[in-house]
Amino acid sequence: MSAVNRRDFLKVTAAVGGGLLVTINLAACRDRGAAGGAKAADPSVFVRINPDNTIVVTIPKSEMGQGVRTSLAMLVAEELDADWNQVRAELAYYDPKFGDMGTGGSSSVRQNWMPLRTAGATLRAMLVATAAREWGVDPAECTTDNSFVHHAKGDRKLHYGGLAAKAASQPIPAGVKLKAKSEWKLMGKDRIGIDVGPITHGTAQYGLDVKVPGMLYASIERTLVFGGTVTSFDKAAALAVPGVKDVVEIKGVGIGVTVHPGVAVVATNTWAAMQGRKALTIQWDAGPHAAESSESYLATMRAAVEKKGDETVNTKGDPDGVLAKSAKVISGVFETPFLSHATMEPMNCTASFKDGQVELWSPTQYPDMATAEVAKALGLKPEKVRVNLTMMGGGFGRRINPDFSVEAALVSKAIGQPVKVVWTREDDLRHDFYRPCSVHRIDASLGADGMPEAWRHRVSTPSIDVSYQEKPPEGGWGPNETDGSANMSYRIPNRSCEYTLQASGVPRGWWRAVSTTHGMFAVESMIDDLAAAAGKDPVEYRLAMIDGVWWKQPPDFPEYPFRADRLKGVLQLAADKAGWGKPLPKGHAMGISCGYDHLSYAAEVFEVSVVNDRLRIHRVVVAADAGPVVNPNGARAMLEGGIIMGLSAALKERVTIKGGGVAQKNFDSYSLLRINAAPVVIESHFVETDTAPTGFGEPAVPPVAAGLANAIFRATGKRLRTLPLDIKLA
Amino acid sequence: MEVRLTVNGRERGAEIDPRAALLDLLRDQFGLTGAKRGCERGECGACTVLVDGRPTLSCLMLAVASGGRSVTTIEGLAEGDRLHPLQQAFIDHDALQCGFCTPGQILAAVACLAAGRANTDDEVREWMSGNLCRCAAYPQIVAAVRAVAAAR
Amino acid sequence: MKIFDYRAANSVAEAIAAAGPGSAFLAAGTEVVPALRDGLLHPDRLIDLLPLGLDGIERRDDGLRLGGLARLSDIASHPEVLASAPALASAIEQSGTAAIRSMGTLAGNLLQQVRCPYYRGAAPCNRRAPGSGCSVARGDQRHAALMPLSFHCAAVHPSDPAVALASLDATIVVEGRAGRRTLSLDQLYPAAGAVLGVPSVLESGDLIIALDLPAGRLPGRYAKIRDRSSFDFALVSAAGGLRLEGGVVVEAALALGGIAWKPWRCRRAEAMLVGRPWSADLVRQAVAAELSGATPLEGTRFKVELAIRAAATVLDPGGPS
């Protein structure tokens, strides 16, 4: 298939204790950073072959349930022809040599596709060369399988573990050949997650389970009004609680980090810290956002989409002119709330500050950012900060933020002792970085053939970027916020997307699939309305309009251009597998939606019925294309999990802002879809376009809300345009 | 206060504040971190353990009230090297993603089977509805529990 | 949370003797522990009743006796209960979660506090802070009572089993300082118009040691209408059943939940049903008549229709038994 021809790609050395240690220069072959363009000086990742034949891959990405430790280890093991049962995955710590360790955007397999497979293939070649020399035969006569090198003629075989030490002194071959998909032994077949053992034994160590010698526990009372500050506090009652050791004020850290001002109570155990915290008396200054509420945002966003947006994200033809002249304009206003990530493991971090250095054990998705921000907040050089990754109880984008890491480092520095800062569920729900609320208005008109002639999409949200930077990115706040809106892939001769920024004190962040979660809800609902107005089948209607995109591709990913045939492919497959258009049981109806998210394609069909205003979801069919599938089992888990999380948001989840803070406290008021309400049948199908793979973590989420709303529309004639949908589950 | 109880077959004692929960005792004092702190309101099920065989939300039980009782946590479910059938089924069905809720799910499932309430998918879905899984490995969880029920 | 003195009770007498001003009983903790954390309860002394046992379920000549500390799940799966009081088993199965049913005791369930969001929040609430007012009048009324206790409190009793027990004519055996007495379920809860809503009329030192289900009652069914499909409190529920002879109702029992501060036994509706030929319309009229005395808040009017629907489910002679 493809060959990598870079001699400086790998460094191989003998490992301590025997075996062989491989350093892979990721910068040399990561799909993004071209040589010299990578921000890190020597990005690298380690593979270790031990004398006992175990193979340890250090995973430079965060595991939060998406199966990255399994799929990345598979990339190495496949090309290495390793015995999968002997492959182990190791947690990494932050080091610039690992390259970009940020885990998000469904990017892990995409970024590591070439480097890790090339590492495996190169190692394999070296092991073969070593064995061949030992036997005095031509390496071309040798084969590999299950961590053995075989010499067929001589009926001889040697174990990788025994060869590793000698292999380390071999020259590193250039131009190794990677396997064609037809040659895969491990990949493309179902693999169970590499960590299921420790998890089912209860021994897997999450951030919350970390214990370091001399560690204290802290619980922090943070301002409940975003932007509030501590005026004064009385710590006497807290200090009187048995077990409480110290009480320290946390000054806020502003934009880009968002550590909330508050008071930390440090104690010998979690429980005492929480009791001490309750005993605090704090005077707050509510700050500038105390009057803000979900209603106030809604009012201004609704007004904003009634007029021209402050930014024109893109425009083609003359949508305003065509709409003004159109006899019939079809309009829809779509509203979505703030959402919380609600990871099962609440935020937490353990930090140990000593002698001008700080070590952290952090369940972070982005150790790069955590390191930089901890260094900045403590006034240290980044090399004085060590961030160890832990297992994570879910991420979904929440753990990209460095706030919890910085907080722990600040507390540890203040008390001069190791400390674990434990967040309660209430803390977690009320101090999240929320998926922004939004209002969308789409106005469209149809031509004589029933196809849309004009489409004007106005969006207003509190932008995510505002929580991280003071000045808008190049091109304004709009482009990132209108992912899924401005770049929707339907061919309409006159179309535009406008954006108006909503001011808000609520911290915003990246929630699984980010802006497409609301943009695609509006677009895919509206397309269905237009199909209905035109009297056309929603699948045919979409297929006729999906087209090459006309806007500029994001400059980051020229290697992954949008391809209309791939979106059409998943749409057609989902419709076919669902039996679209075939007779359904009485009272059942299907709805469909599709979209392009994080460089992958997904289409979903929902079969529902509505009886006595109660919704039943009988079946969900999803088809997705992220290129070749490394681990079908893991990919299916991502699709199913994404759909259920999407359904949870579509039917239940809403963060309400009152008095500048979050009204919900726990799962009783921020309710998630439970197992009894999850759809019984989710069928996942793949289109494996022969191209470099992208990712499955996010693309299943954004089509859900519209697909479900479209099904409800077809079952009841009622168009629901506000999330969560105003319908109860049976 | 002093409390003495049996944890995973072993007698243990600890000095504990009467207001602390069994979950605090298990995690902070005994180092058994398999039971997870997820909500502390009995809403998520991540802290589920067995007390005298009963599925129990250890965040809602006072540690002092566990005196004289027998507590089984995920760490004590296997018999030596032999996994409990549900642990094995969760592995075989990959019934987890991040795994944070898994110990609670498995112990709730043990109780579900013991109660004889795993006869249909719907029964399992209803019985297990106190245990949240944000990653939503729900289809696989149902499959794992049903597989063990079918093998009995 | 204030520090308290924890005592494990070794006998009923000891438990009663240990009780006093500032004390509270503890059973499973599913109700008490969150209340302690939320500052809704702040006892000086917590008396743990679980060591008492009192969790038997036994058949007697005159009916079934359920221990006050019998666990909800044990009741729901007990063959005698399933045979003679399926409405109770069903009500339990539809309440809480498996773990909460497995931990929770019958007496604890009957004595739980209201789930009104204002009681659990910071807004004015006469129950939490007497005299502060009731926020329901101008607030969220979806879970409020159709028939409020009084001007001062519009919360509903959240228990499912209590509704079934009301339809089954359960009596409550209370042991207290003055000895043993029995109460009807109706007597357990305050009388209409009471100024403030304590959960029950029991006083410090009163202990529910058992519930008696008299023999010969209609086994009944339980129907619950709620927003979430699981793990949610009822908007409206109904327990009860009827017996027909030649199409004529000869016996009827009906209790409604989610409409008042106590389970609402529908004596008036029952009287209207008995002696008349059964029809869906008759059930509707009877339930409507039962609720005609209500002066509902605007946001609770929808419950009349839900109550009729729930009652129709349990009073449908063709329905599943």
C-alpha cells in the first residue's frame, strides 16, 4: 500500500532490562504538521518489546471510554504481526516529545494512522532481519505471525521477545511497506477493549482513585454566579470540623482557563473536606452577570435572528433578493439549551507541589494545555510541571479544559502538600463548560421543481471561542459556531449563513461533536420540512441536493476533502438497511437525517410511534463512513453511545441559567436517558471508503435530534423545533 | 466511632465519623476504590455494593450502620482467579466504555440475577435503570446480563 | 451536617426510650441520609432501627402482617403478597430503583417527606421554613396537589405503596410511649386543613412496627402515570379494583396518589360504583364526582383527567388481573 520513506522516523535503542525501545518521530509523518512545522521539537511515542514477549505501547492520547488504547495499540500490533494477547497499553505522561496529546475532535486514529502502523512495520522488518541473520537465511524467506518470526523451509521459529535485544542494533530500514487491508489479521475484526480486565475487577485507577503518599483532600466552594468573586470569608467554623487542616482562598483564573473564585477546604479525607466546606461563611460579589438567565439569552437571540446577523459567515447568489420576491417563504425557528457533559466521574485532580516543581495526576483530555496553564498560573517553567494521565470516567470534551488541573496545582502550592481536589456532582454540573444555547432561524423558498432556491440561515449563540480568547479568530466568531450550519452540504443556488454573538457569562466548551449538535438539528429538520412542502421523499430529496461544498475547506485538513459520494453513500445505506419506504407496522413512522462531522459521515433512521402523546423508539439504524474501520466493535460502541447520548440531549437534557448561575444540581434535575429508555435496537453499518481513516467518536451525535424530530413529524404531523423535544417517553 | 464489619470476607475495623457514608469508609479508609463516587444522592448507582447480599447505594448508607454486616465490593466478587460470571460476561460483551460505572453495574446485575429478574430484556432494563452509564453501553449491558441469565 | 449521637437500637423498648426531642429514627437511610446532608434534618441523636429486624412477612388468620422494617423488594416478591395484594407489589415495583427498593423499608416509605422542588430547594416553603410561604402558587405546579393539605402547603405524598395500602384497607400498628395502638392509613397523615405539613401524625418515640392487610379485600391493581418512564414520582396514580356480578359492580376499592398530601381513598366514588352496571362512563363519573370538591391550581387541572385515566385502568374488569 503506502510506503514511508523517512530514515529519521524511528530511533531504536536497547531497553533497560533487555528488549528494545522504539522512538517514533511523529512530527515526521503526522498527517498535519509537516516536517519542521510541528510545534514540538521531538515528538515521539514509545513501543517496548520485553524479553517475556509482552509488547507495551505507550498511548499518547487520553482514554475516556472511546477505546483509543485498544485501537492505537491495534495499529502497531497489526503491522508488527504481534500476538494481540501479549500487547499492553500504557498510560502516558505529558511530554512534548509525544507531539499533540490533545484528545478530541475524533482525531486519534486519524493522527496516528501512519506513524503507529509504520512503527509496527519497521519493527517487524528489524525483527525479521535479526532472525534471518541468526539462521543465515534471506530475510525474504521469513514470515511473521503472532509475535514469531518463521522460516518456512527450515521449520524454524523465533519469539519476538528473544530477538528484541539484538534487533535494537539493527539498522533502521527505510521504505517499509504497510499492509493492504486485505492482509489485515487483527484490524477490521472485533476486539474487546484492552482495559476490560482491570475495569471489571474494580482495580482500574481513575483520577478519583489516585492516592499519593501524604495526600490531603480538598473540596472547593466556588462562586455559583459566573463572574462572581469572594469578598470575604470566615474559616473558623470550617477549621473546627475534625479532620480539616487548612482553608485557602482560590483566586479566579480568567479567560482561557476559567478557574472560578472560591474557597478550598483541605482535610484528611473527602468527607471532612466537604463538611468543612459546608461550614464556611463566604461573602460574595455577584459580579456583572448576575442578572443573566436562559430567558434573557433567549430573548436577545430570538431578536437577533429576526434581523441581519452581525457577521455574514458566507453567502452565495442572492438569498435575500430571492426570498424577498418569493411568493412563499418557509421559515423555521429552532432553539436549543445549554448542555452539560455530565461525565460519570466528576472532575478531580491530584497535585503535588514541592521545591518549585509540581506533579499532577489528572484525568485530562489535553495534558498539553494543562501543563501550559498550570505553569502559567504557578509562575513555573513548563518543564517544572509533570502531568500524568489517569483513566477517565468519560470526557466528551469536558476534560479538554485545564481548570481542574490548575485548581489542584494552586491548592497544593498554597498548602505545600499533595492534595486531591474532589468535585461533587453538584460542582460538576454547576461549573461545567457548557454546550452553548442557540437560536437558529432558517428562511427558504422553493423553485418550481420543489427544490430549494434560496436558504438564509441565521444563528445566534454565546460563542465557545469567547471563553478562550478575547479577540475573534480570523473570519470572526461565526465560522466555528456555525459548523453544521454554514457548511451544510446541500446544493442551493442562493444561500447564506449569518451569525450574531450572544453575550453571556456562562463558560462554554466543546461538547461531543460541538456546534454541529445544534446546527444539524436546524438544517436537517428544515430540509425535511422543505421536502414535505415539495411533496417529495426526504431521502430522494436529500440525495438530489447533496453536493460538493462550495465554501472554503478549513485549511487544516486538505487531505480530507468533503466528498458528496460518501455522504450519499451513508444516506443510501441507512435508508436501505432501515427498509425506508417499505410498509411499517400500524402507527409507526420513520425519520431520517444525515451529516458530515469531524471529517466523517453519518446517516440515521429512527423508527418511532406516538401513542397518547408518548413516544416509543422502536429501532435506530445508523450508517457511517470514517474510512477503514480499525476495530468494528469499538466503532459500533461509539456509534451506539453517540446515538444514545444524542437521544438523551434530544429528549431530556437542559441546563437552565437563573441569576447568572446554573439552576440544576444533580441527576434528579439534570436527567439523563437511562437504560430502560434507551432504544432496544440500534443497528450499525459501515461504509469503508478506501481512504485514510477519520474517527467515530462524534459523528453519530449531531444527526440524532433532527432524525428523531423528523420521525415524530412523520408520525404525528407535529414539527418540534425546540430541544429538548416536548414529548414524553412511553 | 468505631465500626467493625466484614468486607469481602475479611473482618475489618475503622474509626469513623458517624456522619460519613459507607462509601467514604470503603474508598478513603479501606482503599477499595472500585465503588465510585458519582452523585452521592442515590441517583447514579456508581457506588452500588452488596450489604448482606442486598444491592446497596453505599453513598446513602451511614458507615456506622454497616457495623456487623457483610459488605461485598467489586474487588471481592471474583473467587480467587475465577471471575464471577457477570464480570466475565461484561468482558465478553464489552459492556462498558469508560468503565467508571462498571463496578456498580456489575453489582446491580448480580442482584438482578439473584432476584430472578433477568428473564427478559425489558426486565433487565427496568431493574438496571438505577445505574447510569453516560457512555451508554446499555445494549451491551443488557446482553451481558441476559447471557448469564440464559446460562443458568 | 451537625454531629449526632448514633445509637443502634437493640429492642423496640430501647428505641422508644432513646427517642426524645431532637432525635430521629434511621432505617435504610435512603430518605434520612440525603435529608441530613441537605440540612432538612438535624438530629442530635440518630437511632438506627435496622438491628430490630421487624422485617417479617407473615400470613395470619385475619390477613397478612408486614413488618414495619420489611424491605420493599422483599414485600414485592413475596408469594403471599403477590397472591392477595398484587396492587401493593406492583406499586413497589414501579417506585424508585432496584437498589432503593431493596434498601428501603415499608415504614420509611410511608413516612418520607414530600418531593416538592421548593421543599428541596431554597425558595420559600412552609414545610422547610414555617412561615416563609408556599412557592407553588406562583411556581411550578406540575407535581403539586389537586387537593392541597391547606393554604400553606400544596405538596403531594410521594409514596406509591401508600396508595396501594390505602386501597387495601391497611392498618398500621404503632408502638409508642403510651403502648400499642393501631391507625388506619388515613389517620397516619394529618387532617385536611392542618396548618403545616409534617409527614405524619406520629410523635417522637412512635414506631411503626407492622402493617396489617386484612383478608378478603379486592387484590387490585396499580397504575402510575409519570413523566419519566422509570425512577420518577407519580403525576397521578391509582390503586384498586372491583368485583362484578352479572355486569353490576358489587364491590369496589379505589385510592388515588399524586393528588393530595396523603393517598386519597375514594369512598364517594366507590359508593357511586357499587350497585350500578359497570361502564367506562360510570367510572369516569365516579372519579369526577370524587374530585369535584377540589379547587385546583391552574397548573394541576390536568390531573383530573389523568386521575380518571389511571382509575379507569385499575377499574377495568377486562384489564389484566
